[in-house]
Amino acid sequence: MQTMRINSLWRCRVKLSTSFVPEIQFGPGISKGLVHAVRRFDGARHVMIVMDGFLARSGLGEEIGAALDQKAVTSGIYSDFSGEPKIAHLRAASHMARGADLVIGIGGGSALDIAKVAACCGASGEDPMFYALAANPLPKNPLRKIMVPTTAGTGSETSATNIFAGPEGKKLWIWGPETKADLVLLDPELTISLPPNLTAWCGMDAFIHAFEAATNRNAHMGAKLYAHEAMRLVAGSLEAAVRAPGNLEARGKVLLGSCYAGIAIDNCGTAIAHTISHALAGLGPLHHGLATALGFEATLEWLVDSDTADLNDAARAIGLEDAGALPGFVSELMDRCGVERALPKAFDALSAEDLAVEMRAPENQPMRRATVRDVSDADIDAFAAKMMALPKTL
Amino acid sequence: MQTMRINSLWRCRVKLSTSFVPEIQFGPGISKGLVHAVRRFDGARHVMIVMDGFLARSGLGEEIGAALDQKAVTSGIYSDFSGEPKIAHLRAASHMARGADLVIGIGGGSALDIAKVAACCGASGEDPMFYALAANPLPKNPLRKIMVPTTAGTGSETSATNIFAGPEGKKLWIWGPETKADLVLLDPELTISLPPNLTAWCGMDAFIHAFEAATNRNAHMGAKLYAHEAMRLVAGSLEAAVRAPGNLEARGKVLLGSCYAGIAIDNCGTAIAHTISHALAGLGPLHHGLATALGFEATLEWLVDSDTADLNDAARAIGLEDAGALPGFVSELMDRCGVERALPKAFDALSAEDLAVEMRAPENQPMRRATVRDVSDADIDAFAAKMMALPKTL
């Protein structure tokens, strides 16, 4: 068939759907326009803000509240959460969102995910569990949403995915375009307080989002547009952002790259590195970005052996000759950014078999199946052994 | 100020707002999924279709109508227009759109512009003139819209701009995000019947949209992402699409490039080539794409003398060494695509001064002012003389 001979353009025949991309405003200080931005949402009279606790304590929430008040817009703040979102956080935020016209999320991926879900549950009055794992369709008219990320990694501001721990602690998700932002404000100034290790971990997560979206079985030209630019932006500036936290140009490029990577995964999802990082998360507390970076490095040499056109395109997007140069480039990037290859001490009590079991769990199969090279059971065991051989010194 | 020293990233401080991008589905045959796509718009019971006359006569409209009917969705077709849209066309289409839930536009830029305006006026019941030149705000809840372009040039499917001739024949516009598509279907198969000369003219228009958006005073990183890809896609495939109309890969790349170029101008607008082409349109009938290409070639050498970073970035995006290589590249591209440098015979009766007057008309100043090099009155006269010195042999 002619259409199979050409290149990835023709995968489009099956599917190239580039999902809608919200309006994105970017630049140092752009978040100071937040109150002005609220006024664009006609008739917004009551705003619910989900904000990381440390930001709320810094007085930022009150500052925004006072500025909104001057425009005759009332507001409430929910910041009573920490770590990855739990169902209780979603419920509390959703309850607060009832009666609001607009939800603003300011913070890391957790704050944004909580805000996005609250905008849906606040509109419908349903419990978040009603929508978990796509049990029921999301409301067609959720509250409008403005997302203001303060870390550069998850890309939650441009994705339709929202992760939380359910009533039994199991990782669940709520997915749907109804949870997507209407407006995104990307302000590098908000990211400068992020410590170097978190900057590196989040940045690697963003790079890997872009790489996996651009090279997995779902990859298509539309998403590669965003993914390649994300890879260029993050790879080109992450080390500078880690070494000089106040370098706004580097911060800005990593933040924009993370946002574009979010668009890429919103279109094409991830792959094997995320199978590993989600499996690790099922075993114990470990930063998602670090877990993903470790899983990526452990599998990349195996992956690039498949030598696909998409893998070579990704390599060339960041100035490499071909896919074979990727493993060395990535390990060097992690070195330059000071990423320590280690797991937390708590993982000492766990075996490679424990990790392999998690990697085979049903919820981690979509990422495994999306991987461009077939992941055999022997591969799973080999990757699990490689991961658990890391020093447990964190 | 530090932020002014760095590069165009920092123009973002002032403004990098990337407007929302609709979901885009792309691929040969994708338009066959139109009826399926309609079902995604919950509750759509009556659909109004704006379609080019020749497509309607080909039976495509009845085919879609019958398929919708099977899904218990009624439909009506408006195809009683030709050439660029006039106020009478907008009025007739808007009248038909009353009571519809969804508007589908299928055709060239005219069909799409009419459909987009009808979706707004059909929702509000207002006359199109109520919204012309931003006289009044557009309705916040327009009818939902699916756009299916059959030419690759205007980018209307992803822009918020809609052009028409007002009651006195003057070119007017209706602008606003409320007129933007919710879903775009890009099917290269629909473009293969476009004759070679129109393919070349429309493709040059798309290339110039991308180039001007990426290099004018409003250019920013967000729009350059789309603009550079658009330039690569169009420059790389336009000749093949002109020479072998059935080459679906080339057709697809030009169509996708045109769509990305639409996103770029939706963000940053155009520049001097469009001042000239709109001025020519004020003098007599001339295809917009050809007029733009002629205006572009006549001004490019003058433009690249300003040697900005954006101009050099644009040149490198298509594999050239620097901006100085652009004029030669563009003239050669036009040669390869068989673009005859000539105006219609009717222009014989007009002088360079006539064109210069049109170029100085208030409605053509925004594009002139957006041009990265200052356009003096002497420049206007020189460009007008150069344009009117073209043979009048079309």
C-alpha cells in the first residue's frame, strides 16, 4: 500500500489528531497580569484558587484575593494539600469550587491537577470518584480554568490527564478535554525558587515526555512539532537553570519546553520510562521526575536499537547525528544537571521481582504497549533488575 | 534593562500570547469521518453546511446530508456564492444558520469565512454588519464549528479573521476568537482537484503568511514554532504538488503547512507583502495568493537588508545560511512552481500612483506598521512603481 511506504506523515491516515491547545501567555512577570486575565472571562464573579501551601503562606494568595476584590470579584483559596493529590484533596477542592465561575491553579502539577478536577466536579456537583478511570463522562460545561505552573515538568497546564491516589491509596486518573485549561500563564519568575535537584528532576521529566511522545507508537507529525521544540528548549537550557537558579532566560526556556512537552503527551502519551516510574511510585515515595529519568536512562540503549525514523528524527532535533548518539547525550545531560543515580533508602527492603510485578500491573500496560519496541517479559525482568541495582542512598 | 538584551524570547515580556489552537485531524480520507465527527458535538440535531458551489454540485453535500440523516441529524446547505464573500452571502448564510446547532464549512477560504461568521450571527440573530470592524463584541456562545479546507493557502480554518466585501463593496473584516473553528479536518484528497496555478498561488500565500508572521514586529517564539514548520512544509513540497496534482504526500504537507501558517498569522499577523496585495485587490480582481507572491518578491530584497535575528532564523528554518539568501530562494521557488510574474490586463488602465494611494489607505496601515523595517512614503512609491511595471498579460 503506497501510504505505508512514505513516512510518519502517513500514519496520519490512521490518526493525526492534534488536540486543542489553550491560549498560552509567556514571559517573566506575566503572572502579574492574572487579575487582568480573570476579567476576560465574562461574568466571573467568584473565583476559586488552588495554590501550593508555601505560595499561599508567602502571601501571594492574599495579594491576588485583594486585587480581585478591587474588581468586585470574590475569591477563596484551597491550599490544604501536600505531595501528590489524594481523593480527599480533590473532594475538598471540588466542594469549594461549587458556586465559583472560574478556577485558578497555581503551583506544581499537584495543584494544577486538583484545580482541573475541581473545575469539573464544582460544575456538576458530582464526587471526583464518579469520573475516575472514565467511569462516567465529564460535564460538558466545566468551570473555566486558568493554570499557572510554578514548576517546569509535568505539563499538566496543557494536558487532559489528572493523577491522584484513590480511597485505597491506589493511583487513579481522571482524563478528558473537559479538564483542560482555557488559559495558561507561564511565568519563569515563579520557578526560580525551585531547588536545583527538583529543577533537574522536573526538567528531565519534561524532556522525557517530549521524547516518548515523539517516538512511541502513537507519535505523529502534529505532536512532533511540539515535542522536538520541547526537547531543544529543555536540553539547551536545563543545565543553566540548575546551575544558576536566577537565570530567567534558561528558566523560561525550560518552562516553555515543559509546556510544549505537555501538549505532546496530551496527543501521544508516553512509553517505557513511564511504565517504570509509575511502577516505582507504586512501591514507595520517590519523586516522579527522578523516577522517570532513572527509568529512561536504564532503557534508552535498548530502545534506540530499534532505530526507527522517529527516533532518528528526535536525535536530529537536538543536533545529534542519529539515534545511536542519544544514550550518551542523555547520560551526559543528567551528569551536567547533577542527577544522582540512586533510589531512596526505603527501597532497600524491595526486590527486583517486586518492581517487575508493579511493571506488569494492568494500569502500567498502556505505556508499555505504546513503546515503539516490543517489551517482552524478559525485558521487564531485566529493566527491574537494573533499576533495583541502583544504590539506595537517597 | 537586562530583558531587552537577550533575544526574541524576551519580547515575551511584552507579549507572547499563543492563541488557542483547535483540534486538528489530518490525513488522506480524514474528511470521510465528518459525520462521525459531528456526533462528538453533543446534542447537534441540525447542521448547517457552507460549501463551495462546485463541491455541492459534485453531490458531496447530498452525500453528507444523507449520512447525517441516518444519524437523525438534519442539515441544510448554503452554496450560493462565488469569489470572495460579499455581505449578501454572509446574510444569507447567517439566516440559514438560525436554529442550527453546528456549522460546517467545506471549501476555500471564502466558504470557511462565510461559515465562521454565520456561526456567530446564527447564534445571536444579529446582522453581520453589527460585528464588522469590531463595531460590537461577538456573541460569547457562537454555534460550534467544523472547518474542512479544500485549498491550501488562506489558513482560515485556524484563524480568527474573516474578510468580506461590505454594502459599498469595500473590503471589511470580522475578527474574534468566537469565529474560530472547534475542529479542523485536513484532507489532502480534497485538494487534488485544485489546478496547478491555483495550487502555486495558494501555496505561496501560505508560505508568505508563515514568513511574515515569523519576521514582523509582532513575531514571537510561540508563533515561530508554527511558522517555521509551515515554511519547511510548504517550501519542501509545493513544487511537487504543482507538478503532480495527485501527489498526496506533497498535497498533505502543503495543506498542513497552510494550516500552521494560519496559526502563525492568528498570533502575529502579516506585513508589507499583504499591504501590497490588499491594495491591488482594491484596484481590480486578482487572485489573493498571486498578488501576495508578487508583492513579496518585489519587497524581499529591501526587507532582508534589515538583517534581524528573526529574518535569519526564518532563513535557517528552511536550510539557508542567512537572510541574504532568501530573495534568491523565493524567486527560484516561484520559478519552480511556474508562477508567472504578471498582472491582469485590466490593470493596464491603472498607474503606480493609483496603487500607492491604495497602499496608503488606512485599512492597509496595520500591515505596513507591522513590517520589521520602516516603510517610508518613498518606499511605498518605489514598490508601487515596481508592481505596476509588471507585464499586464494575465
